Amino acid sequence: MTAVTTVTTGPAPFDPARPLMGVEEEYVVVDPATRAAAPRAREVVGRAAGALGERTNTEITLFQVEAKTDPHAGVAGLEEDLRRMREAVAAAAHEEGLAVVASGTPVLGDVVPPPIIDGPRYRVGIENYRALHDEQSICAGHVHVHLPDRERAVLVGNHLRPWLPVLIALMANSPFWAGRDTGYASWRTLCWTKWPVAGPPPYFASLEEYERLTGALAEAGVLVDPGTIFWDVRPSARLPTIEVRVTDVPATAAEAALLAMVVRGLVVTALERVERGDPGPEPSAELLRAAYWQSARDGLDGHGIDPLTGVRRPARDLADALLRHVTPALEETGDLAEVTARLKVLYAAGTGAARQWAAHARRGRAEDVVDHLVAQLLD
């Protein structure tokens, strides 16, 4: 692949062949007796901070805990960090008589409206967004990949847009909502796309265009602050990274590491194209939205939509096409064999959503789904 000049950004040099990657995850706190979502995130974060420090914090609702890894060049270090992070949060919850699960939505509980963390920012958000907060007990997996500047982050994002529905399908992990089987593999995706600045980002010709639009949105009162730019790909507001935040929180640590490798492969592939002047494809907004919906409904089971052609194809064929697309980059990062092997495991076992449905099917009990999620958190 074409070489890119090495740039030093912050504390670590930028490596175009193997950029640093990191993961942020959100988890649902549950009562192990009732299996319902429990509004006790503050207590869990307080205990987990002993092991994780500032790498754990509360989210918008009292049902959610967030944790993040350090940046890593290699998947072995990242996965070890992911497991330690999940272990620390699970241990903290256990000490409070609670548990945590990695699910995009709460399986059980009285979660509408959720208890919102008090604070000036969230008070402004409630005034601005109102009942949109009713379905905010949702948990995502975010992957950060180091890039040398925000201009490249915006241009790389153009190349990632057609592949976002495939990422949704691969990591679909939210079929249940407060005791109800929604029939969707990723109900969180549907909840999230109601927000005014969410879903796939627009196509941007430059960082200037990105900043002009986000400035107009802020001026119009649509944003509370840059953190409420909720597009599924965005330049990080606080880190020298591109942030891909399109998927449900992966069900297992192994799947979270798989997601990070695939996303980094997409970013490395896109950056090489950006550097040689390729502006990236522009699928229609309507087809991209339809592809999101299809992936959120069926995950890897059934069909998806190629947003570049509008052709309906088996979802696994689209996932295989993604692997072929990033193969040169994965060879460069050294991740190809690992990604290929893990995709085979995922295809055989099914997505997180498929496994939640299977756990429910055994006895028809949503409580069994929560127990299943607790058991596989550290897998």
C-alpha cells in the first residue's frame, strides 16, 4: 500500500501501516436477582475506578457504565486490556451485589423514562432533546483509530460510510427491549437514529465543509456541544483519532477485539485511498438508510443491502466482501489470519443477537438471556 509520511500527533508517533487503536464500551448494570436494569451505575464506577482510574465513568443514564482501553498497536495487547477492563467492571458490580452485561439494550427492567445523571450538560440536553432521552439506556461499542489530523479523519470517513451497515450486522447484539422481543437484531440502531445528528455522517469534501455544517447545527441549537455530534463516524473532539461508533457493544471481549481490527483495517484502507486523491464513493442517503435498517433487522441472518448498488445480497456475502476489501490492510497490520479465524467463529456461533434469541428460546424466559449475557461478558 502507498506509504504516508509519518506525523507526530500528541504523545505517540503516527504509524500509517499500524495506527494505534482503542475501544470504548458501555454496559448495562443489572440486578442479579430480578435481572432487571438497576440504576446504580455511580456505585459501580466508584468501585471500578480503583482499578481503572479515569478509564471508567458514568454515562447519560444511571443504568450505564462506560469503560475504555488504552491505545494499542497490536491486537494481543488490546484484547488483554479489554478483558482486564471488563473484569474490573464486573468485579466492582459484584462487590455492590450487582452484575453488568454487554448488550446494546436492557433486556429487562422499567427503563422508560430512564433516570438521567444530574449535571448542567445533561439538564441542557433534556431541555433540548426532551423525550428522545426515553430510549437512551442503550450501549454501543466505539473504536478509535489514530490519524494524523482532522482533515484526514473527515476524508477517511467518506470511504467508511458504505461499510457501516455491515459492521452493524456483524456486531448486532440488542434484540430485546425491556422484556419485549423486538424482532430486530439491533434495536439500539433504530433507537439511536431518531436523534437529529446521528446515523451515517454526510459526505464531506473537506474539513472546512464539516466544520461549516457542524457550526451551523450548533448555531441552530441542534447541538448542546461537540459531544452531541452523534454521527456513526466522526473526528474525535478530544483525541487525535477517527471514532467509529456504529455498532452495539460487542457481546464478548473477543468480538470487541475483532471489531477493532476490522475497523482499523477499514481506516488503513481508506487512508491509502485518501492519500492518492480518491474522494470516496457517494451512496445515496436513501439506500444507506435502507441498508442500515436491513442490517439492524436481520444481522448476519438473512440479507443485507449493498448501499452502492441497491442490490439485496446475503448478509454473509456482504461481510465476506468487507473482508476482501480490507485484506491488503490486514496483511499490513498483521491481523489477517486473526480476523479470518474470528469471523469463522462468529459465523458458526452466530451474532450476539442470535445467541440472545437462542438463550430465550430454550425456556422462553428473558431472565435466561440476562444470565447468558453475564456468563459471556469475559469470553
